[in-house]
Amino acid sequence: MNIHFIAIGGAAMHNLAIALHLKGISVSGSDDEIFEPSKSRLEKYGLLPEKFGWFPEKMTANIDAVILGMHARDDNPELLQAKKLALPIFSYPEYLYEQSKDKIRVVIGGSHGKTTITAMVLHVLQLLGYEPDYMVGSKLDGFEVMVKLSNNAKIMILEGDEYLSSPIDLRPKFHLYKPNIALLSGIAWDHMNVFPTFENYIQQFATFIDLIEKNGSLVYFSEDENVRMIAENSREDIKIFPYHEIDSYILNGQTTLVFEAKRYPIQVFGKHNLQNINGARYVCEALGVKPVDFFEAISTFAGTSNRLELIAKNAKTLIFKDFAHSPSKLKATTLAVKNQFESSKLVACMELHTFSSLNKAFLNQYVGTMDSADFPIVYFNPKTLVHKKLPAISVEEVKQAFANEKLFVFTETEKLESFLLEQNWANMNLLLMSSGNFGGLEYKSLAEKILVEC
């Protein structure tokens, strides 16, 4: 087999390329730019293109399949040549389905929590010797790549992203996987550039449920009204399993689960993670895992990269980073840190960085999302608005949208950093939330300066 990747440098694409290479398939690829960590990882496996750019001459009759990434355009020279030669062209999710259509497919979907739940399920199954194939959206400790494909695995665990599949396939990725077991963690409007109304966004999840295989199973978070509505109106042949936040208590900054009178201290925290754990439990039970085995295994789960990741601490201060940027994630993450360490004050910083978050029509979705922080801070870079071709927003518009009298708003990285370094950090924690990096803020350097001061 010879597989060629158009836009091989993408976060998902380069992991699939490595996975196929490790499976023994001949892989080639092109891209016009590749950044870290994709560049180093492709180089490690001998898959980094010799030159950046698009080369139609790479498309030959010897190629068995072309995998097209979202970074490419629909007029990409290699894509046009592949079409001319009538080569089989797949999107990333299409090819994953092709590799897993004879396996039990578990697809974890939802606006929030899907990476963490997928990681939890994988952690438990790996510890219990199941050795499934998988695709997950974040680097996990103990896993070499974010994608694993094999000939022997009977189960495939897939994180079900609702974003589009490719420039020539505008279906949401999770519509292509056709799960045997599906999970929906919640629905909170995201990707406004693709799904312009909340009703349109909800419909994508209803379609996802309709695509569950005959006599399949749906695990869903019952406290989300929108999820509950579409789950309870699903096909009669689909078995439904509602879940909620699992019982727990917090003592001295440690969360402990309670299940059937037994106690299980865990390494993650927050109401959203207590919901995630119960969802993962139901998925694992559907695959044959006993509850006692699940809870013993989940107690060793340390979380995923960029999800409430502790980057520095001392006796008085903890500093976390998180990928949170949408309103639901922002609210859940801020509340989680405040509740876990309620005797300490919390400085919570978030960056408006995505298309949706920087859109004036979407800004009011953030009302009340940072109310649990003692010092809520929002940062945005006006240059990002120009780059995304969005209308300018003002500091005052951001303050009105969040509707929080305590809110600080910054548009310059240097001023944000200076403000943080001026604070008295004794018995105060810092939470940095962004899908970007606050205009180039060096997290580790900032953390070192803060911890030295306190």
C-alpha cells in the first residue's frame, strides 16, 4: 500500500501518517508549512517532506489512496491531479472508518469533555489488557501517538469531533464513523463559522445519533436538556444509558469517588470530570468492564495534556493551564479550580482566540462564565481579529458581554504579564485558559517568576 497525505503537517493528519507507517504502510506527504511538534515527530519517523509546497508530480498511478487534510484548499494542485488520475481520495475520518469498519467502534462526541472521556476509556482499557485501536485529540502519557491502527484489535475508540471533514467533504467528522457504541457529553454552541445557529448545531448531534449502527448503544449526559431531548427521541432499536455526575467529596484538595460504599481517590477534579468519569464508566461497561475494575483503573488516571494541566506549584500557589475557550468549558474549568481549592483565591485568565469567541454575535454567550473567579481576566489580540477578517471589538464590548464587574480586559501581552507579576500570590492560584498562547506568553517563565515572588 502507498498512501499520500495532502497537508500532512496537521495535528491529526501527522498522527495518522505515523500510525500507518508503524502499521507497515508506505506513507508520503506534502504541506506548505509544518510547525512543531508535527515537524519533529514526522522527521523522527522519516516522513517529513524534503521540501515544503505542493507537487502534482507526486500523484501517480502507484498511489493506492490519498488522504486530504482540512489545511488544504479545494483547488490544491495535488488534489486536482489526484482527481484527474481518478485516485481514491479520503478525508481523515473517512479513512479511519475504512480502517475500523470490521471492529466495534466506540465514538465519544459532545461539545466538551470528549478528549478527556476518550482518554479515560483508553486508560482503563489499556490497564485491563484490551489493547484497542484508537484516535484521540490530545497527547496522552504512555501513548506514543494519538492514533493507533492494527490488524488484530477488535475495538476502535474514536474521539468524535463535529468539525468539518475536508475541503471537499463538509460533513462533520463524527458523522462518518457509524458507532456501535456512542456517547454524548453535552451540547453547547461552538464553531459559529460553520454552524451559524444553535438549532443547526444541535441538528449535527441528532444526525450523529441517527447514524449509530442498528441495535447500537447511546450513553448520554442526562442533565443536558438538549442532549436528553435528542437521545430520548432516538430510534427504538438504540439502547440508551443516561448518566450524571458521580458521587464524590473533596477533602484537603483531594477528590474521592464514592461508588457502592467504596471510596476511590482520584487524580483529576471538577464537576465536569466527575461527569466525564461516569460517562466513561458506562462506555467501559458496554465493552464488558466490571465497575470495580473500572474504578480501580480510573483512580490512576492523571488527565490529558492542556486539560487542567498543573504546570508549576509551591506551598502557596498552584498554576494550571487548560485548553478551555468556549463558554461551557470556561465556566466548568474556572469553577472546578475554585471549588477544589476553595480556601485560596483564584486568578482566571482566558483568551478570546477562536473564530466564534471573537465574533460579536457570539460574545454574549460568555455572560457569567467567569463569576467564580476572584480575579477574572480576558485577553484578546486585535491583530487576531484582522487575521480572521472579523470586525473589531472593543474592551467595553467584552466587559458588557461577560457582565462581570470584577473583570479585567487586556489587549497587550506585556501589560497582562506585568499585571500578573504585580499580584500578591500567597494563597492564590492561577488558571490560564486558551487555545492559543496569549500573544506569545511564555507560561513556564511566567510561572517561575510568580513562584519566586511568593
